[in-house]
Amino acid sequence: MEGVELLPGAGVGLATLAGLGFRLVVVSNQSGIGRGYFTADIVHAQFARLQRLLLPHGVTLAHLEFCPHAPEAACACRKPQPGMLLAAAGKLGLDCARSYMIGDKEADVGAGRAAGCRTVRLGHPLPGADFSAPDLPTAAAWIASQEQQQAARSDR
């Protein structure tokens, strides 16, 4: 799939998170399916390309969850609704309270909050996000520090 590329530092940031033991999940609004612009097969092909791009970084994505509905469908899965995060958590046995939602849009932060995750906004700071970072390596470093603090509190 041409056009699918990693952002600078994405492989390093995701490798850091995987090294911390996190299962990496992609959740994506794909309203183009509901609007008839492309099919779910295209989304799966893009995910497969993303997997191939991450291999040199030692990163494997655990799961893809996507919403195929147009915004006017008012479904429970389209971000900022938490449906995709809750579905992925159920399928993989993840605890949302111990998980992080990282995204570059307000809807990503909203979905993470609604699912009970801690949230990281990539790009401009957003009120309501637990942390804002310019890139994935910075986000991963912050998450690592949060996990270290949690481990230290647990050791007490």
C-alpha cells in the first residue's frame, strides 16, 4: 500500500512501549467505508503495510479495530465514543485503566477518556489530555516515567 509511511520517531516510540510490555492496538475511524469511497480490504492492506514498516523496529501491532461508519450514523464505535477501545480491550483481555490512548485528534483523547484510559495528545496541547507530546518517542518516555512511578508506589 503506497502512501502509508511511519512518522519520524514512530518506530522508536512504539518499540519503547512494546518493551514496557504494552500490547499495541490501532483504533481508527474509517468513514470512507461508510461513504463508499473504499472497502474494508483497503484498511486491512494499510494495516498490513504498517506492520511491515514496523518490523525493522522489532514492533508488532497486536490488533486493528476500525469504525467503518459515516459520522451521521451516530454509532457507538466512532471516536470520540469508546466502542473501539472497549472492543479491543475485550478481545485482548486489556485493562483500560492500565492503558494509554495516544492520538493526534481531540476525538482520540475523548475516546480514551470515555474508555477509562490515560491519554496522550500528539501535537498541540489539549485540555483534558493527561499529557501532550510533540512525537511518539516523547510520549513513550512520559509513559515509561508513569509506569516507573506506579511500580515505585506498588513497592511501598
